[in-house]
Amino acid sequence: MRAHLLIWLLPALCFGQYEARVAEVTKTRGFVALWDFAERTPEGRFAARVAKGERADLSLEVMNYVRAYWGLGREATMADVPVVDEGPFGKAVVFRTEEDADFRPLLMIPRARLHGSGIDVKGRGRSMSMVVWLRRESGDHALAGIWHEGTDIEGKGAAPARVERGMRQYALFAGLAANRGASAAHVSDNGASSFGDKYARHLSVTPEVIPVGEWVAAGFVFDNRANTVTSYLNGVATERWVEEPEKHPFFRWAARAWERGEYRPPKEFVRVREGRLVALRVNPYWFPHDLYEPATEAEGGPFTVGRVIHVGRSNGFAGAVGGVAVFGRALGAKEMKRLAGIGR
């Protein structure tokens, strides 16, 4: 009798546990939106939990961006981003390594639905934070954010049929060339390139790499008043310095800008010897700008999860994403630690 009662009670107990974890996120000051992949809209999209007063429809739909921009491959369906019973909130979406080079599904909120919403963090004096709960299997590309890299950059393979300039604001990545597999925050002041390169190069990155096969919390804080972007892994923001940045595959662009006098962080972010930059602090990273503010809806990018639109069309991240949260303020270290502890 007791065994049967326990079996009957377990789903309710788990549901209560997950809802308590959701409340930890939504009650955090500055909360904007959370996608926990537990509920669907009538159209079948992944519903968002949003702050009181938010009017925008921030539900996530699916798109094969290779078809949308190159006209190649098949349409994506929600079945191409399967849901599993894992993660801190009880559900997670899975992004797979796709063998078909013309098939790169991602979850997205089109710009028309997000423009001017709480997640559209941009412009003068605005700070923000993001946390993504994930289980990484491979890859070092995008996890979530507003980061349309642009299809106007020369890439490998067929030229895109639909050409758009870069429309970047913020996003969390799994390292890129800055430190492959790490927790890395990309930000942009102009939506386009930086330091004279064709790509955006403003990024903070942790020295630690996201472990494979484990549930972790990656995140970042952009503090507009402090002019810093700080990347976190499991609630910890470990300081990172890059020695000889002029030789680094990612930060050499910042080093060259320093030499030209175009990027001059305060002394606590650089080490200079005999007039030469010998080390650059990249966590936190000095970013003395506002986030890119699209003048019109057409000049802004979508919010995506799992991938971003980019000419490389690589598979990027593979694994599970169990939650994405956006906050409209710079969270403190204790708050990031608390959110990272959810479900651990």
C-alpha cells in the first residue's frame, strides 16, 4: 500500500520541486524571461515564463537557418529538437550533431516578436545577465542570445540567397577560439565587426572548460556602469589573463587595437612592459560601450537557442539545454552562485 502511494506521489513531488526551482529564477530581482521547456503554446512552440507586465510573445519556434538563408535543405519541425526528461527543471531540449550539411535547426524568437521586449537589452546605460543550464557533449559555438552573425561575410560553400549584415547584441558561447569549450560571453556595440576584423571580437571567457556529460550552469554579467563583461561557470567567475595576446587566435585583434591606441583598458586589465602589451585580462573583460541598439526592427536580430545564424554553418554545440534565463540588470556574484546551484 505504501509503495503504491509513493509511486502515485512521486510525480507530484517532482513537479513541486521543479516549480520551486523556477520560482528561484523568476523571483530574482531583474528577472525578464525563463525558458524551461516544460510547456508549449497552442501553436506548439516552447512557452516562456516572463516578468509581470511583459506583453511580447517570447515563445521559441524552430527554424533550419540554412534553408531560410541559403534555400537549401528541408524545413525543421519541433521534432528535430527533441525533449528529454533531464535537467534542473525536469525537461531539456537536445541539439544533435547533424550529418546533413544543409540542416542546422535552432530555436528562435523572430525579431518582430521580441523587438522592444525585456530580452531586447540594448542602448544607453543598460546592463544584463544570462544563465544557461546545459549538458555539453561537444562543440564550442553558440548557446543562446541575440547574435545574428550576418550572412554578408564571405564563408565556405555556396553564397547565401538572403544576405543580411551582422545584428549582434549579446550571447553566451561555449568558448570559440577564445578558449574552446569554456563559458564565454560575446557582446557588441555596433552589431557588426570589431577591431578591424570581419568578426566581432569583444568577449569574456573562463579559463575552465565546460565538462562533457555533466549538468552545469554557464552565464555572464554585463555591468554597464563598471564597463565589464564577466563570464561564469557553475557560479564562479575565475579571473583569466591571456599572455602574449598578439599571438592569440582570438585576442590578437584587441592587442593590435591596443598598439594602435584604439583600445586602452585601465591598468587593472592590462600588463605592460617597456611600452609593450604582454598580457590582457579577459575575465572580466573591459567593454566601455553600450550594447548595440538597432534603430529599427529590421536592423535587429532574432533571439536563438542552440545555434546562431552564421556563414560557417558548422554544427557547433551538441548536447542538452535545460533552461535559459535573462535578467535586465547586472546580477551580483552571490546571485549568480545561487542560480548556478539550482538542481545541483
